[in-house]
Amino acid sequence: MLRSATKLVLSGENVLHAAPMSQTNTLVRSVRFSLLPGCVFLSLVAGCSGLIAPDPYTGTIDPSGFDKQYRFQPTTRDDPALGCLMPRRGWDGTSLTDGLRFYYLGALFASQLDLAGAFDTSRALPPSVYQLTGCNAPEGREDPGEFDIRLNSYDKRVQYPILSQGLFPVQVGAASEPTAQASYKPFHMVIQASLGAGVRDRMGCNDVKRELSLLERAGWDRATKAFPDGTPKDLDFAFPSREQIKAGAQRWKDWPMVNVGAPVGRSLDPVQACPFVTGSKAVYPKNLSDRDSTFEFPAQAWFRGLLSGYIDGGDLPVVTEGRKCPALFDSGRKCNELKDGMLTTCSTADGEVCTSTDVTKPGSCLVPPPICPVVNDLYVSKDEYVPPGGSGYDTSDPLPRSKAIVTLADPVDMTKTRKADALAMFAASPGQPGFSPVCRVRWIDLSKLTTCAKSETDAIRPRPLCTVSEILANPGAILPTAPGKDVYVHCLFLAAAK
């Protein structure tokens, strides 16, 4: 299993104290004094070798400090499978097989769906990820040997992505870490960065482990928050403007952070996929891309100098026309309110929604963000998952793991029962139009689905297996949702292996 030198919890200033950032980076000098001759210049940076020292490895980071959904640690001996991220079975209207497996990562809140951060007062700009390219040798330009997942913390032969909670240049090295699930954003905007010819042969892969180090290596000054001549020299960046972000011109990744050592199961069976279960038959991966194992470790990235794990959900599909995003934020304007003899209304053309459906009662106009993720409808049974307002409903965990397996009884002979996966019926699955890992949950009454062509083949209480069109043909089976009260969850599908 992956070896960790240090285990840290992401919480407020703790990360900064555990992994202090250097005040002066050697590559800053290499950029600013690049006109100095020979060893006069080299002595300022890294001696006459000309190599630029890599950022030191200082340990790993555990994001469970800010989000219980990403903990994946056994809490009792009775349920060791909690130590693994296990998939769930979905139904896409075609085949109820192990093929459609998704990973449930808890609720998504309005601020997390506001990709551009237009309504998020806690952060001026969205989280980002730097994809640094151009390295042509291992870390420190030394031969690290073959990567061994049992012995090595990370692969020194490739450059990992560099995660950031802020965005250049306003929040570099200063954006606060999230402290709760609602303030953590799993979706990262991609910023392309590449090593220039002046440093390509003096740096190695994974030499850069911090956003601040990456920028300072290019000559960025933390005091002025700018490059001396206005642009980087030896590293090229593609920084977007705020207008480009709001226009949806950027690429986004579905990359939620997890413990770097958390097993990610490939099978629905914990015995096969979770090494912590008694009698486990799990097959350990030989490397980070081993497809013959029954579980895998998370992909790896750097966050403030610390090794981070993340689940790779691939590219996030986005809606770039704001009025087509769900109305999520209170505009402060009233609707259905009598003013100057006229009822105030919301602008439906701009995607606004009134929170009151009764024209005799005033409400508020909800407005959509400028860009948002595509929304994918997910239908679940009201008898298998508690609907909002029901006893035990948890706003941060609408589809809890404890309810993922249900016991179904024969309606005639209640002594006959069977265990089954709770139904999760997707409007779109990977590869289909409209697919997204951002799922809007719709609760349904299975007993009112009377026109479904398929049902389970089990002898004991077979459930209807409906396509979305069949569900929509039975509108009385869908529990109503008040305006602005939609429930969203993160239903991630692993990106295809590259």
C-alpha cells in the first residue's frame, strides 16, 4: 500500500503550519537574473550544475477534516467496508448489470454548483488545477528507478497536477481551506502551464509541488502579486480572465479530493473489492494503473506541497448559458407582491424562479449562476431513501450508505425476503447525451409506475425498471418539489483509463 511520511488533516491554518512555504524560491532568481553569465548566475541558484532544486516532499493530506463524505475510514469493527470507497449499481434503462457503477459522494450545495464563484462570498474566484507539461526527466533529474506502489509515495517520473483553492493572481497562496462540506468545491478549473526552453533541462517531473512555487519559479512576486515585466518568461501560463470564466470558456475537471490511501473498489462486493473486510479476496494493484486488481488507489496530485489523492471523474460538462442553469440564489427581489397595484414577477426569460407557487403569497426571485454543471436527473424510491422532510433525512447525505442495500419482502408471504441494491435510475449514463456527475434527485412512488416495460426477474417482490420517459409518463409517481428546494448529489463515474 502507499507509504505516507506524514498524515495531515486539512483544516484552516493547520496546513500552512505543517508545510510552511518558502519565502524565496531559487527559480525566481533564475528568471530575474537570467542575463548573468555562467557560474556567476549558477552560484546564485543551484551551484555550477545548473539544476534547479525540486520542492521537498513533506507528506500527505487527508481531506476528511472538512468533509465526512470523503473520510473512508472504518468507524466500527462491525463495518470495515467504510474504509473503502465502494461503488453502487445504477440503472440506465438498458441493463441492470454491474456495468453501470457510480460513486456517491454526498450532497452538492448551491455554492458548489456556482462554478464561476459569482455568488460565493467566501471566495472571490473558483478553485483551479494547474496541468504542468514539458518535463523530460524524473524529479531532481535523477534516476528514481521503477515506481513501486508498496514502497514509494509517488511516481517521480511524471508531473502531477497542482491543485489550488484560489486562482491567480488574487488568491495565490492565500485562499482559505474549506472547513465544511458545503464550502468545499470538487470541481476544478483547468489552467495549462508548460516549462519553457530555459528551464526544461534544469527541472524534473514533480519538482513543482505547490502553486506558489510554480508561480515564483516563473518570476511572480508575492508582494506585488504580479510578474515584473507583466508576463512569465520560462514558464507559460494560460490564465483566464474573469469574463472568460463567466462565459464558460474554461475546461473543468470533476476531481474531488480524498485520502491518498483510500481503496477505491471496482466491484460491488466488498469482499472482492475492500481489503479491510474479514475474509477479503481483494486483489491489490501492482501500480497506479493496474486494471487487473479489484480496487485501485486514488489518482495523485499536489496541494500546497502535500501529496493529495483525488477521484478522477474526468471532464465536467458545463452549461454556458446562465438562464439554462437551475435557479439557486436569492436575488433579494420579491415576487407575487402587490406593488403600485401590480404583482411583481420574476424574469422567466432569464431563468428566474419564484419561490412561491401561490400567487396570493409573496416569495423571492431565485436567479441562476452564469455557468453551472450540466444536471443529470436521478430517480430513487421513496421507500428506499427517505425524502426531504422525512424522519432521519440528512441534507448533507441524502442517499446514505446505510440505505444502499435494502431488504425486500414478498407482499403475500412476509417471511420471504431478499437483499437488493437500492434503485438508482439515471436519466443519462456515461457516453449518453445529457450525462453529468451532478445529479438532481427525484423521489418516486414505485407502486404508481404502471407503464414500465421491464421489471426485475426476482421471484420476491420484483421492482419496476423504468426508463426516464416511462417515469415521466407517470407524473403522479414523482414526489413534488418546491421551487428552490431541489436536492443535488455528486454521483461520480470513474474516467476511462488512459
